[in-house]
Amino acid sequence: MTILNADLHCHSVVSDGTLTPEALAARAAANGVELWSLTDHDEIGGQHRAAAAARAHGMKYLTGTEISVTFAGSTVHIVGLGFDPDDDEMLRGLLATRGGREARGREMAEGLAKVGIRGAFEGALQYVGNPDLISRTHFARFLVETGVCADMNEVFRRFLTPGKPGYVEHKWASLAAAISWITRAGGLAVIAHPARYSFTANEEWALFLEFKAHGGLGVEVVTGSHTAAEYVEYAAVAREFGLAASRGSDFHSPEESRTDLGALPYLPGELTPVWELLAHRIQ
Ligand code: AMP
Ligand code: MN
Ligand code: MN
Ligand code: MN
């Protein structure tokens, strides 16, 4: 049976989403998702719950995560799919990657205090589901809830992006390490939402070349973070670099996310879906 409605990118309370793995599974199943993956940032603590919930709804499942990587001085996200969720090297690598988040969060709060926004660290913590994973999203929720900004987009634009008062430079995993953790654990590495990075054409080329050289095999083409024009653009890039294509909503929350689970267009037919290369890893 050919799978069309795969959703291989979303977030639960284990990272910066607002739903539990079980609630996400129910929502994905209700939306007709055939193959699902929960891809929390730098964390795989929700994988066993997600797999069990998928099974309960009769959905196929691939393990997942979205690893924060520093490449050419910017943050890039690498999605890992179909790896062993109990792999030691992967677990240690992710633990180290999320290790600096609390100190970073405190520094972000100091930056915000300087422009008159007090108590942001404690405020953000109210929205955190996993104390190990304090993210910019949690700060953004606090700034919206307290009326400092009208929506998440405004928070990121005014406060949480490079050069803004609440932004703190951070060194994440290396591209080589992230791909190695994923592939050595039996999984497949995917460049997440490539249109979202502010790279020059040369930097983007270098990212794709190095990604391939380290054993990366996939790229997100149809994602909630891309426009329809970007689906077409990155379908061509996938073909050019001989990469398989992935599809995922990047769903975080019913209140905040524009794209629901399973609601995107299907992958263009001429591409190889990543799940064809992962048939042996589907649960
Ligand atoms: P962090 O890993 O702490 O740097 O947080 C990154 C997260 O912030 C991403 O995974 C998104 O969920 C969220 N994010 C980034 N930019 C925006 C934006 N413009 N609007 C809403 N959420 C955003
Ligand atoms: Mn996120
Ligand atoms: Mn991302
Ligand atoms: Mn994501």
C-alpha cells in the first residue's frame, strides 16, 4: 500500500508543543495521517509514548527528533527518523545538545529585563513541559500572554531573533555529529525546512554538500514552514542533490500553528519519499 499522508514533523510538551504525545496521535489519526513521527527538539523522551499511541490508533510510526545544529554561524535543524530510541550515543548526544538551555534562558531573561520586561525566566517556565527543554517558544508564549506582543511572530521579530534584546547566541551540535548520531542508530537524517534559513546561495550549497558528505539522505520539501512556491523550489533542490523528500506539518499547537497535522499537500510524485528508504524501520 502506498503511503501518501505521512506527517513526519511535529512537537509535543516534551519540547515546545502544547499537546501530549497521546493527544497529538489522536489528532493525527483523526486527520487521516497514515504514517506519523513525533520530532521533539533535541529530545526523544516522548518516543515510546508516541509509538504506543500511534499503534492504539492503527497508525504506522517512525521514531523522530529535530536536532539543533550550528552551521556557518547559524542554527540549522536536522530531523532524524527511524533510529533506535534507546541508542546510547544518540541519548548522550541529545543530552549534551540541550544542556545549555537553562543558562541560555536565564541570559535571555537578563536581556529582556534590560528593555523593561521583568520575570521572563519564571514566566517562560510556566509554559515549560520538560525542565530540560526551555525554548524561545516558551518565552514567546509568556510575552503574548502578558500582552507585551500581539502574537508569536511579533515576539520573534521584536525580541527573540539575532540582534534583538532577548536573543542569545548559542552553540548547538555540529552537523557531522547530528548526522552521525542518527545514522549510527539506524535512522535517516533530513534537512528541516531549508527555506527558513537566512543563508546566501553559497552557504546553502555548502550546507547541502556537507550534509550529503556526512551521510545525510533527505530534505523536507512539503512542510508547514514552506510556501507553495518553496515546495516547488525545494523539490528541484532534492532532485539536484539526489535526496529523498520528507513531508511534515511542524505542528506545535492548535492555537498557534497555521498548519494542522496531516493537512499539507502530498509530496510531488516525481520525488522519492524518505519513508520508502525507511520501510524496514516503520513500526
Ligand atoms: P529554540 O530551539 O529555543 O531556539 O526555539 C526555536 C523554536 O522557536 C522553533 O522550533 C519554533 O518553534 C519557534 N519559532 C522560531 N521562529 C518563530 C516565529 N517567527 N514564530 C513562532 N515560532 C517561532
Ligand atoms: Mn519548535
Ligand atoms: Mn525547526
Ligand atoms: Mn520543528
